[in-house]
Amino acid sequence: MIGRLTGTLAAKTPPQVLLDVNGVGYEVDVPMSSFYNLPALGERVTLLTHFVVREDAQLLYGFLTPEERTTFRELVKISGIGPRMALAILSGLSVTELAQAVAQQQVSRLVKVPGIGKKTAERLLLELKGKLAEDIAGPGGGAAAITHEAQTDIVQALLALGYNEKEAATALKALPPDIGVSDGIKAALKALSR
């Protein structure tokens, strides 16, 4: 019903923001991945939304990227995963990280998210298999061609060097498809130092 909101950011209290759209304040819950990338208070912002109507509440969930909203919608389709849990998953893992975890069937990555146990993680991996694969490749497809082991090693090296997950993922997307781990780390560091 409500697919997008554009307005002035009036308040930020994790995980909720108050968006002033022509004098009407919308309370929108956002994953931390979107929350950290929001502009300052008083700035204009556009959020893609997912509207949930329950017996006792009408809730809006907001996302900065279409990939986040699409992934959220895939998550809430899974039995036992409600909007709050889907938000927690997207707050704990980026869309790319979740897609990689699903592609590599990594239960250990999912159980690190608060509220996700081993059985829930296994069910998520089973239900999402094949549904998030396009997110790994991204628009260019380059990152998908790098072997999963090389990808993981490069990201782990960047995280160990103090870069955050978003910076590591961005650097990874810029790498050529056939690059090795050591060359990949060097190239990623070069790209990140610009």
C-alpha cells in the first residue's frame, strides 16, 4: 500500500526513524544497515517501504536500497520469521553477506545474529537457497566469478585490517573475476586507499 516515502528526517532512535512527509510524521523501522547510512536530521531522504497490517498494529519498515527491501520480503515469507526477525537479520548481515552465507550454506554466520538459533539458521538457508543468488553477483556479475574461498579470505583480511563490512564488500565488487587472494587483497587495499 505505501511503497515509498520521501521527506525530512525528523528523528532517529534506533531502529526507528521519524520521517516528516509534508507535515505528516511517519514512524518507520529500518535495519541498522540503512540506519547507519541515513543523512543528518533535517535532511531529505527517500525510503522504500514495506507496510504490515496486523490485528493490533499497522507498521512501516523502511530501506535505503531495493535489494534490502526485496531480501526483507523474502525473509518474511519464511514460516516463523516475522518482520522484527527479518529486520534483525538485515541489521546483522548485509544483503551480500546473507546471499554469500546462503550460497555457501554457512550456518555459523547466521547464528551470530541475535535471536537466530541453529535450527532457524538451517531453515533460513534451506528456504532462501536459490532466491538470493543474484545479489552476490550484483549488477556486473564480477564478484560471483571469484571463488567463494578467495572472496571470504579477501573480506576477512580487510576486516582484520580495520575496514568495515561495507567497505570490504565495495572493494570486493571492484575486483576482476579471476584474481587470487594475495593479489585481491593488494588490489582492494589500493582501491580503498583512494
